[in-house]
Amino acid sequence: MDKSIVANMKRNVWAYTFILPSVILFGVFYLFPFFDSFKLSFYDYKLINADFIGLKNYTDLLKNEEFIKSIVNTFLFVVCVVPSTIIFSIIVSSIIIDKSEFTRSFVRGAFYIPAVVSFVALSIVWGWIFNPVSGLGQYIMQILGIEYVDILGNRGSAIIALSFVVFTTAIGQPIVVYTAALGGIPESLYEAAGIDGASGIQRFLKITVPLLRPTTLFLAMICTINTFQTFVVVQLLTAGGPNGGTSTILFQLYRTAFEYNNFGLASTIGIILFMIILVISLVQYKVLSTDVEY
Amino acid sequence: MSTKKNSKRKCVSYTVGIIVVIALALINLFPIYWMISGSFKTNAAARKIPPQWFPLTPTLENYTELFKANSAVRWTFNSFVIAIVTMILVCFVSSMAGYAFAKKNFPFKNIIFWILMSGMMVPYQIMLIPLFKLMSVWHMVNTYAGVVLPAIAFPFGLFLIRQFIQTIPNELLEAARIDGCSEIRTFANIVIPVSMPGIAALAIFSFVNSWNDYLWQLVIIKSNEMKTLPLGVASLQASRIPNISSLMAGASVASIPMIIIFILFQKYFTKGITMGAVKG
């Protein structure tokens, strides 16, 4: 009896030893900063002095037009990127699913590569493509007979252009996940539908889409969270311009902290970003979640 | 008759579908082609309109200039050091904890696990300022340690490895215990080798993540000497009237290692992505 208690304790000690490094790292680099961020959001904090100012940072931000604009822009990016990414990926995956292994991995790879390439490098090449003087974009628009616009110089076209760049990096993961998930749908379901005379599109809408709903939920949440954190393209391609027209929440956070040295206010921006992401994720969860079994 | 017609129509639409998909896949790769081919053009050729679709007079000048005039050698070195060290530590820490969470029972196991996993939902960007503050206090701003340490805490990695280790049969571990293997030997000689495919997937992920990280490095790295490739290349763009073709050379140096890794290890990427996506 005693012996088994000792053995049990020994086992627990080993288990805790194995998780200890993760727990410490998590505590120091996630938990502590997370709560510290909340704390700092109530301070006028400029690295040297910190004064408690209650909710002033929050009320200041709500009155700050630049910040409100960045929230609107961020939502515009999400609206442009997330649905198009999901729809595009689900269609591509269902087209390639019954093709040869070679075709499948080529297509998956081609769509995934931009996601492994440094976002900085991609932004730089896109910057060249969008360049109003020597860019390929201008040339192609000319050929297509589209009137000259400075793609990154107008808010509307800049948001679309940046969303497109983000889109090209976002589709890789969903395509891989969807093809894996599609492989798990029993062939018999499609056969049965085929016997009942369902067309390809009907089968796609009535079988594929509903059965992939849990996967779609997961992917939509990930894609939304990622798009809410759009930063690199904005910093490198437009620096938030024209006139704050493409600035995002994270870009505002970075600027407020590391250009204006207002760390308290920047923490508040971080907290607001977190709240928005949390609420959106919960809404998506409510809307998209169902128990699907097959 | 009608089924025959139907299947013919289906065949046509299938072929059209796959051709369109392949065309789009190639278009998706075009910016990368444009970057690499641009890096072999002279600056004048790169600025030509109508554009040169291939570098007609290919030159290596941009690369020699990049490595001579800038600290690009140092940036490349920094990128490799940071990515490799991060990768090793992430794998080590994650597989230890992943093993315990997958195969051991201990008080508060589930609570601790889900607290750790909640980190996946919190974007690290919102912790940018407290982390920077912490690193200032510890005098780790502009050091390798400052770049690497926060990146080791990687909840997704722990999740991935736990998923993988759960698939190892308990009998295997039981047998080791009966043979009198110590905990550490069981872990090192059985768990690690058997979970190598999972660890490899995680290794590749964390390497690529760390190589491509930008925001944290932008915040924590202050000197030109400490920059990684993405930071260095970004600073080239900001510094002077950018020479397009040498910018492309910089961007290529930052990208090509990742493309090679991807092509070599595509299997592991697919595995890691799908494993992370399936609920455990």
C-alpha cells in the first residue's frame, strides 16, 4: 500500500518534470505578458514613468479618428480575405481530390509555397508589381485597357490589392486541410446521390459543403484571426497610406508603441484587438458549429 | 444513352476545372518567379516596360553587390542561428510536455493542458509591449536570446506532438517499463525515435516560422549587425532609392531556403497542417 503511493508520487513527479519547461515558458511568455497587457492598458506608460489613468486610454482611442479608421480597414481586409479564401479553397480541393497523387501534390504545393516564403520578400516583389512607373501591374492594366490608377495610391484599390496579396498566402493551409478532410468523406455517399440523379454541383452543395462544416469552422476562425493581424504588407507596401486608408489595428499598435513611444495606449490597442478577435471567434463558433458525423 | 451523355459532359467540365486550377496555381507562383528572375536582371532591364519576361542578359551582379555592400552575410548567419536554435528548443520542450500529456496521468492534467492551449487563441502580437518590457528589464533587447526565448513557448507545437504521441501503442511503453528502463531512457530511447515523424513536422514548422517572423524581430532587434534576412531586406527597401533588381536578390536570398525546405519536406508540411487541424 505504502509502496504504491510512493510509486504514484514518483510517477507524478516525473510527469511534472516533463511539463515543467513548457509551463514555465508559458507562464513567463504568455500568461504574464497577457495580464500585464491588461494592466498597462490602464496606465500612461512611456517606458520611464507609469501613471494610472483608469480608462482614459480607452476613451481616447474611441475618439481617435485614425484608430477608428484602422478598425474599419481591418474589418474590410477580413471581409475581402476570409470568405474568398474559404470558397476558393473548398472549390479547388474538391476539383483536385479525385486527381492523381502527382497533380494533387503539385497543386497543393503551388498554393502553399507563398505561405512559406517570407512575407517581407513577397511584399517587396508585390511592391514592384504595383509600382506605378515600372510595375507589371500597370502594364497589364494598360493591355487590358483599364484606365491608369496608382494601385496603392487610392484607398479602394489599395485595400483590394493588399487583400489579394494576403489571399495568396492564406489559401495554402485551407487547401491542404480540405483535401485531407474530403478524403474522409465516404465515397458511398456520392454514389448514392449519383444514383438519385444528383448533378455534380448539387452533390457539392448538398454533401461536400455541409459535411465539411466543422473543417470550415476551424479554417474560417484561423483565417480570421490571421487576417486581423495584418501588418507586414501594410508596413512595407503602403505604410498605412494613403492618408491612413490602409492602416490596420496592428499597424496602429506598432506605430503607437515604437514610433510615438506611447506604450500604455498601444497596450490598449492590443487589448481591443484581442476583444474583437475573441468576439468574432465566438460568433463564428455559434454560427458555424454543428455536430456532423459521417 | 443519357448516362453516356452525362458522363461525357462531366468529363469535359472536370477537365476544364483541373486546367483552370493548374493555371491559377501557376499564377499564384508567378510573383516568386518574378522575384527570382528579377534578381538576375540588371536594374535597367528590371525597370523596362514592356517587361522582360526572362532575364535576357542574366547577371549575378545583384548578388555580389548584396553580399559585398551590405551586411547580408551576417543577416543570413543570424537567420540560420536563430531559426536552428529556436527549432531545437521548441522540439525539445514540446516533445517532453507532449509525452507527459499524451501518456501520463497526473493531477490537474487536463486543466493545465487547456490553459496551455488557450495560448493558441491569443495572438502574440497583443503581448508585444509587455514582452518588450520584459526583455528590456532582462537586458535582452538586441540579443539572440531576446529573439529566441519568447518563440520557444509554442502551444501549437505541444499540441502537435501530443497528437502524435497519443498514437504510440501503450504496450511499447509498458514493455520498456517492465524491462526496467528509467523514465529518461524510455523517453530518449523509445518515445523520441518513435515520434520522429511528428517531431520532424514540428521542426520544419518552427524553423520556417522563426525564419519568417518579422514583427517581434522588428521590435527586439535594434542594430544592423543583429538583423535577420527579412529585417535586412526590408531595410534595404526603406533605405535609399531602391534598386529593384538588388532588392529582388535580397528577397530571393530570404525566400529560396524556405522554398527548398518546402519542396524537400512537403510530406511533413501536409502532415503537420492536417494533424494540427484534426481535433484530438
